[in-house]
Amino acid sequence: MKSTVVLGVTGSIAAYKAADLTSQLAKKGIDVVVIMTASAQKLVCPQTFLTLSRNPVITDLWAMPDWQPGHIELSDRAKLLVIAPCTANVIAKLANGIADDALSTYALSHNGKIFIVPAMNPKMWKHPAVRQNVKILEGRGVKFIGPVSGRVACGDDGEGRMEEVTAIFAKLLEEL
Ligand SMILES: Cc1cc2nc3c(=O)[nH]c(=O)nc-3n(C[C@H](O)[C@H](O)[C@H](O)COP(=O)(O)O)c2cc1C
């Protein structure tokens, strides 16, 4: 049976890299269901993920195509939830159990492992609020992939860059 992976895509400038990750996972025969936040949809188009995953993309908690809340059915079959890229905002929401959109609501109902792939400015990554939220999530068994050091989109250098897609892909395959 095909493994199902839920891929959360959030409003980081690195969101375009999630398209490559979707493509690599789908080519391996993995069933990828993408959930995008509203901010992610300002940066990348849902159609890209629809085409690469060949699955409907969840863009709005209130526009589910079925009678049953889709996140419950999905959580019964998804092995992994991967959020790549993951904003400081979504890290904070997950750490605090906030469920105010499709991705954060799904995350609360997810039964399997969670991988977070942060991407943000180094100043944000260093912020005590982010550090504390990361600690909370690690304490609950959530795995972090990256971030790595390097130049981020705004030109700053430091830790905060999203891990390379090939490295993320390799870690997820190991897990699957
Ligand atoms: C062009 C642009 C790029 C952004 N990149 C990032 C980023 O890499 N990481 C981050 O944490 N926030 C970034 N933000 C801020 C988030 O988009 C903002 O906090 C938003 O509320 C996140 O929503 P979401 O977490 O629901 O996707 C960026 C904002 C803009 C306008």
C-alpha cells in the first residue's frame, strides 16, 4: 500500500522549494497531500502542488469537498506530517495547540510523526520565543530538519536557511 505523507507549506519565501520536495516524493510513489496556509498561497500557487502531487490541495478548512471534516479522515491514513518550509508563526501555533486554519487544525489530529523544516531570518530563529517553542515541540517528540547556516533571501547570513531538498527527501525516505 502507498504511504501517505501530508506536506504542510507555509508562508516562507522558501515555499517554492516545497514544489520540488512534492515532485521527488510523488516520483517515489508516495501519496502526498499538500495543505497550504493562506500566506503560502501568496507565494506559490496551489495548482503547482495539485499537478505535482496529483491530489487535491487543501487550502481552506471551510472548503472541504466532503461531508466529513477531511482532516480526521486524513489523519487515519497519513504516516508523516512534514511542514516544509515552516514559519516561526506555525512553530508557535503548534507549540501552543492553536488550530485556526487547515494546517494547524490537521496537525492537532495527526497521529503519526511530525517533521518540521524551519525557514526564517536568522534573527527570528534566534528569538527567545522561537527557541522556547522549538524546545516545547522537541519535548513532544517532534523532529526538526535544519535549519542550516548560510545566506537567507533578505541577504542576511546565519542559521535560518531551509535545509536542502535532497537532504530532507533522504531523511523522509529513511523514515518511510
Ligand atoms: C515575502 C515574505 C517572505 C517571508 N518569509 C518568511 C520566512 O521565511 N519565514 C517566516 O517565518 N516568516 C516569513 N514571512 C512572514 C510570514 O509570512 C508571516 O509571519 C505569516 O503570518 C505566516 O503565516 P503562516 O505561518 O500561516 O504561513 C515572510 C513574509 C513575506 C511577506
